[in-house]
Amino acid sequence: MTQNRDAVCQAAYEAPADELEKEAAAVIAEVLGIDQVGRRDSYYELGGASLTAIRICARLERRLGLRVDPAWLLDHDELADFAEQIRLGAQ
């Protein structure tokens, strides 16, 4: 069952800004069972934890072909910040 993002998240919804953010948002939503994830949504407010971070990053690695460290999501819990860490890690 998919949960409505507005029921768990305090921030106003801001749509992902680019393809990387859209892909990361889709994977996070899929793993956490949330209908959508916005740029400024906190991974922790959405119900994220260390084990789900590992699952999310493994899926993103398969989809993107890039290394995605779970610590990046845990340390940079907003989608936009997490996507920036993925970009930096790809350099």
C-alpha cells in the first residue's frame, strides 16, 4: 500500500529538478511506499532508516551505473542534497 507523502512530511512539495533527482525520488518512493518525494523532503520524515538506505542505493547503482554510498543519503537526507552527493561521487 502506498502512503500519501503529505501525511508524513512537513515540507511543502517541490518537484524534482532534473533527471537524477527524478530517478532518486522514484526509487526512494518505491522502497518507502510513498506516493511521491520532493526536493526538500527529509528521508527520515518519510520513514527512512539505514537498512532502507542500503536498498535504495543498491537500486540506484543498478539503474544509474554509478556508485551510490548509503552514507550519502543518511548524511544528506533531502533529495536535492542527496542527488548532489551522487553527482560529486561520479566525478
